[in-house]
Amino acid sequence: AEPKPEPTGRDAFAFRGDHQAGITTPAQDRLHFAAFDVTTGSRSQLIALLQAWTVAADRMTRGLSAGEVGPTEGASNLPPDDTGEAIGLPASGLTITFGFGPGLFRDAEGRDRFGLAGRQPKALRTLPHFPGDVLDPERSYGDLCIQACADDPQVAVHAIRNLARIGFGTVAVRWSQLGFGRTSTTSTSQSTPRNLFGFKDGTANVKAEQTADVNEHVWVGAGDDPRAEWLTGGSYLVTRRINMTIEVWDRQPLGDQEAFIGRTKDAGAPLSGGSEFTEPDFSMPGSDGPVIPTDSHVRVVHPDFNGGARMLRRGYNFVDGSNPLGGLDAGLFFIAFVRDPDTHFIPVQNAMAKSDALMEYLRVTGSALFAVPPGVGEGEYVGQGLFA
Ligand SMILES: C=CC1=C(C)c2cc3[nH]c(cc4nc(cc5[nH]c(cc1n2)c(C)c5CCC(=O)O)C(CCC(=O)O)=C4C)c(C)c3C=C
Ligand SMILES: [Fe+2]
């Protein structure tokens, strides 16, 4: 008989709860993210898919097969209800997080696709074009998204593969992205990882233990958006596939690299001094202007210069082979969860595009925005409040 492990500690995170897992739960090391186009015009078929996805996600995050029959236990004349590559693997900290894109509410001509247009969150629109964006539409947008994170890449890929398989005929994968190394910490219990520029990333992130900050900056509050009360307790998920010209970066002197970021490469300390978690002093003078340059990344995106806005970053490094010039197709798959993209993401991204020294080494090739419904209660399916 198939074992029925229950969520325990680090190995398994409960799928059901007040908020979806995969946001404030500790960032795992691997990502498979997929965006889907809905191919059906039927509201009931869409609901049936969300119900089926909920059951499968609940099972897989417990370390069980996607379907209750199992990968090898079913009839030999039928396709299995699980693809099998996770046989014998534990839950590996798998979290599965679902989101709804603007296209679920209105199609490109503004038509109400599923009777949901009246409940579209006001901030859920295609993100504006930012300077430096060279977006590939085949790596951008989407009606639905699923973020699968785990400490084993096979487990994350298995989750997306099986959810896509279940969705056959109702949704089609529009794009997907693998990530191999977290570039953030979402808990004070985690050490700070490094991005492909070699710098510590995640130091000043919003952390799960900072509950007041999480409530202020991450979760959508009751009354935030009267026509989208169903989103209360949820969040908005921004993805930006950011190519980094790492071969050019690697030829920059260490001092310049540190000036672009505004922190030291070794310890991750602000250039104004101290250690990693010392607050930066942006007014400290240097030999030629402030010691933390005004166009350094941490100065440009800091809450003090962006109306106090913070975000919960949960991105991953990626290398997708090499480009036609022989450089690596590499970068940072930026993911952020915010309470309101209009105040917590768009102004910060605009500030970056306008005056961040880092921009010279970045090209944004993918972009998407999703509303992430709140957690799933017992007996419910994900996003049920939207359809009630
Ligand atoms: C629009 C939001 C942001 C984008 C896009 C972004 C891209 C990006 N960032 C790094 C490297 C680092 N970012 C760091 C801090 C940091 N970045 C953002 C926002 C965006 N970054 C914020 C809000 C912050 C925190 C600012 C603060 O409160 O102090 C850091 C410093 C370490 C840390 O605090 O995490 C690094 C390093 C890259 C390489 C990149 C695009 C590829
Ligand atoms: Fe950053």
C-alpha cells in the first residue's frame, strides 16, 4: 500500500491554510514555474480543473502521487494518473502556488470570458512597458500560473508536469521556467544565497517572521479592493525574466561591481560600513559623492526612496543554455509577492529603469502579473471565492 505521510517540518508544507504555501514558507532551492493559456470557453470546465488541481496539489505536497491510483498500480490499458518520475522521492519541501492572470477575466478584446470581469482586481492588468524591456511574448503573460518550488528539481518538475497533464484540453502551457538556486531568503532562519553576479541576494527581503511587514506589504487586506474581496488574504505575484550579461559583468573591476550594487561582494555589507544586516547610511560622504552611490541598486530600490514600499522577493537563478553569440542565456527569474503592484512594484521598477547602474547589465525578456488567491480551506478548491 502507498504510504500516506503527513506534512512534517521542513520536508513537507501543508497545502491548505489561511494563505497559499510558497510565499512566506522558506524559499526552497529549486523552481519550476509555468504559465497557462485557458483554451476552454466553459466556466464549469475551468472550475472542474481548479478542483482537480487542488486535489492533486494537496496530494503531491504530501509526497503522494498526483492521482489516487498511482503511477504503476492502475490498469495496463489506461494512461497512469501519475507520471512516475517521483516514485520513491519524499515531498522535498514541495509548495504549489496558483495565480490568476488578467486574461482570465477579460480576453484581448475586453470580453468577459467566464463571467468574472466584474470581480477583476483593479491592479490586475498587463504590466506597463518599462525602459529596458525586450519582452518575448512567448515568455510573458498568461491566464493562470503555477509556481512549484522544492528542494529536489525532479519533484518540482513532476508537480508541473502532472498539473499540466491534468489540464490537457482545458489549458495549454504558454511558457515555463526552471530555476536552480534561490536568490532570496524568506525566513530569518535561512542563510543568504548569491545571485549570478556573485552578490548576496535577499538580505533586506521581507521575512516571514516580520509579521507586521508581511501584513502591510504582502497580503491583500480586507477593503483594499471592494470589487475583489475574494482576494483578501492573497497577494499579487510579479515575474520578470531578467537576462544578465554576465560575461560583460565579469570584466568589471570588483570596486565597480560593488558600487553598482551598493554593497560589498564578500559580506554583503552596505558600502557605508558594518556587516550584512547593518542599515545602509545613504548620507555618508565618500571621496566623490555619497559612499553608497546614488545610482547603486540598493539606493535606487530602497523603501526610503520609494514611498516606503517593500516586497517579498522569491526569485531564482537560471541558465537556459547559451545564446547565438556564445554567451550564457543566464540571469535571474525575479519573483515578487506584493500587496498592490501599483504602489509596491511598478514605481520601484520604473526607478530602476530610470536610474539604476545595474540596468546596463540587464535585459528583461519575460514579464507577467498574477493575482494569488488566499489559502485553501478544508473541502475547498483554490480560488473558490472568485467563483462563489
Ligand atoms: C523592481 C524590483 C527589483 C528588481 C527587478 C530587482 C532585480 C535585481 N536585483 C539584483 C540584486 C540585488 N538586489 C538587492 C536588493 C533589492 N532589490 C530589490 C528590488 C529589485 N531587484 C529590492 C526592493 C531590494 C532590497 C532593497 C532594500 O530594502 O535594501 C540586493 C542587495 C541584497 C538584498 O537586500 O537582497 C542585490 C544584490 C539583481 C542582480 C537583479 C536583476 C537581475
Ligand atoms: Fe534587487
